Amino acid sequence: MTRLKLAGVRHVLTMNDAGTELRDVDIVVEDGWIAGIGGHDDSVAQVIDASHFLALPGFVNTHHHLYQTLTRGFPESEGRGLFEWLQMLYPIWAGLDADMIETSARAGLAELLLSGCTCSADHLYVFPPGSDDFVDREIEAASSLGIRFHATRGSMDLGRSAGGLPPDEVVQDRRIILRDSERLIATYHDPHPGAMTRVALAPCSPFSVSRELMMEAAGLARDEHVRLHTHLAETQDEERYSLDTYKLRPVELLDSLGWIADDVWLAHCVHLSETDIDVMGRAGTSVAHCPTSNMLLASGLAPISGLRATGVNVGLGVDGSASNDGNDMRAEVKQALLTARTRDGVTAMSVRDALRLATRGGAACLGRADLGSLEVGKVADIVLFDLDTLHVAGGLQDPAGIVALGTTKPDTVLVHGHIVVQNGTLQTADEVQIAARQREESQRLFNLAGAVSRR
């Protein structure tokens, strides 16, 4: 049995149902689980002085494309909406190989840990020839870093020649997709509380996936009791495509395929009608809100206030690093707060609302009742912010506001009771080595893309 005590935590935002906040209390961790909050336990062997810390549940990232960390900050992305942006990048991503996938996953997940993210989903949907172990390599990277990971096996089977958006070289036959999905679930999915690895199925989007694949993936997921994920209603271009191709709006299309349900979480959901929101609310479908990506590509501001008012659960996602250029969950909290107020007024979202999206909301998106709050019996995924630093000075009337709106980064991050970040430094890998390898693999990808374009 391993026991750890965070002694005298100055301020605790529990994110429990009552919104309880505590001051000057101990948090006792036992074998990766929270065993006590508030009391004093002098028998604990390992003690961390937490008297200058604010404690929060670990942030949960509900939507990402880790491979895109290889193409972030790309100047050709400027001035392009989603469809043009994808058409420009797909030929580059067609050169991805397993080493690039693992390297980019390590880089992106390391950044996420340093921002206070303790659990991340990833939506990997580009599978060029030779990609049989892409998801395996991502899972290996997550395991080595010590982050909780939900691998969503993405897919595209509708290439350009069949009327879809992506080039044919990055799509797969749906029989291959479904076989690999079965393999990944059997090999890696852990349904038990406290699981470090889970698998979900995630056909990419209505403009890159056939209706047959959407329905067969949903059937497989429900047979195997795993969750479903896809992009939806991100842009007006998508809405036009859906109407032109299927005579249905995006939410109507998904509903006709059995995808508006309580085991589904959808990325973006920017362009929704009131009827769409009502349908999603009644079904219990969740939304991964990605404000930075939506602004960078000028997709629009999602109706988060309306979704939440209708009972739709909302989490946060940093989205692909080529449409965000960073992997920072704390920054996404700020963006969610600011965009909600910009869209719907100054009372649309509070600081604690935004933090709840990043914790409880994200956990619910991923179907995780065991994380998202600091309570006895929940996993010990804990983020500690130092309240004695320059970035916080003058803001202690409400330190939660400083975390949500300031620039401070976490001092310490625990995942299942293990310290993975301490003094703001990654403990499970060498950050310098990760960065160096990432630069090499990014350059190799662009070199390959240049060689192909010159043929």
C-alpha cells in the first residue's frame, strides 16, 4: 500500500455536486485513490507541504489530434477555413509513419501534463499505408508519460473519388477499420474504475465517412460497451455538404444513424439550431467544446450557454495542434470563459463554470464517474497551483479566477497518486529530448511532403 498526504492545502476546489471549497485541509491518497479530505493523518509516510497550493481535479481533454503537433504554426494555414485547411494538410499528413505518431503523441501529451491535464482523449483518423500500429504507438507514449488516456480509433472510408473530402491515400476500407477497432478494444480497453487506458470508436466526420461505417461502428461500440465520438456541425460548409448530400442537417443526419445518444460525445457543435440542442439534451449526448480551434479557423462560437441550459453536458478540448498551435488545457479554460461572454453576455459563464467544463464536464464526456472531482473514493488526479508566485500576487481574493484567467502554470500534477510534474517540470520524461525528437520528426514529415510534391 502506498500512501501520500498533501498537508494543509490552502484552498481546494472540489468540483463536487455542491461546489464545495475547503481551506487548510489535508488530502490523503492511498494506492492512487483519494482516501480522505480534511482530517489529519500522521501515519502517512510521504508528505508534501501543500500550504501554499490551490488544489483542483486534473483537467480532462476531450478532443485532440496529437499527430498535428508536427504541423503546428504552419504558415500555409493562414487565411483558410476548415475545408481548405484540411485539403492543404491532408497530403502532408499522408506521409505520417509510426515513429512520427509516437513522437508527436509524446510531445503533445507532455505539454498537456504540464498544463494540468491528467486525462486526455485523442482522435487519430489519418491511416495511410503502413499505419497498422499507429494507435498502439500512441498508447505506448501515454503509458510511458503516466497520463490517463482514451484512444479514440478514428477512421475515414469516404475518399475524394467517392465524393468525400480527404484524398484516397488516407482512407481505409471499412472492413479493415472495423477489424482493427475490434483488436484495439480487445487489447487495450479497460472498463474498470481507475482505468489508465480506454478505447472509443470515432469515425471522423459526415464529409469523410460513409453512412454504412457510421452505423456499423455504432453497432460494434455498443456490442463492446465502448463510447462513440465524431466531429459535428463545426462549419457552415459542413451543413451545406450534409444538406446537398443527404438532404439532412448534421444533427438530423446523426440522429438518423443512431448517433444522438448518451454514449456519444461530439466535437465542436458550433452551428446548431434550437431544435438540434433540444434533441441532444433529451438524448443525453455530450459536447467537446474547442474554442481556440473554432476561432483560429473562423468556424464560429459554439452556443455553449444554450447547450448547458438545455442540460447538454459540455467538456473542453484543445483540438489538433495545427488548429490551436498549443496543448494547454488551462488556456482553453480561459478561452471558453471569454468566448461564452463574447457570444452571450457577461453573465454567460463564471470562472467556476469554466473550470467545471474542464473537470466534471470532461469526465462526463468520457463516461468517467471516477474522476473530475476531488472526493473520497475518486481517483487521485490532482493539480496544484502555487499561490505564492508572481503570476498570482495580488489575486488571492479568489485564486480560482487567477487560475482560469491568469497565466500561471501548475507546480505539481498527480495522476492516480503518482507525481508526474513537480516544480513545473515533467518527471516521467526529459522535456529537452522530447522537443529535439519532435523537431526532427516534423522536419522529416515536411521533407517527405516536399519530395512528393516535386515528383
